Amino acid sequence: MEIINELPQKLELEYPCKWCYKIVAYERAGIEIAAMEIFMERNYALNPSNTSKSGKYISMNLELLVHNEDERTYFYETLKAHPHIKMVL
């Protein structure tokens, strides 16, 4: 929920729309495996993002077309629960 002019407002999106998840893990291969397992029937783009200063974590941006809020939330929760994934933003 965003706060605009001190009043909480829900983010309004028009579906279908492209959505980007920033995925954090210990290694790139883990993110690639998770994406293949979760999105095997979907088109998606997976691009490198950042590596932590210590080199312990790597992040990648996963972009795909989502058709509604339930689908967007489902993908977020599924990514977050995957054993190779540390965090999803």
C-alpha cells in the first residue's frame, strides 16, 4: 500500500500488465532453477540485477505478463516459498 498525501491508497493496476519481481538468492543457478520450475509454461525474462557487497547474495529481475492481482500475488508467494530463493521484492 502506498501513502499518497498522507492517506493510504491501494496500488491500482490495469491487467494484464508486465510485472517485475526482484529475486534474491545465494546463487544465480538457484534463481534460474526456481524460475524454470514455477514458470515452465510461461514466457518470462530473467536478467541480472545486483550482487551484495560481500558477494553472499545475488539478485535478478524476473519480468512477465500477469493477468490479475490473484495471479500476481500467487507468483510472489510461490517464488518466496521456493527453497532456492532467499527473498522476493
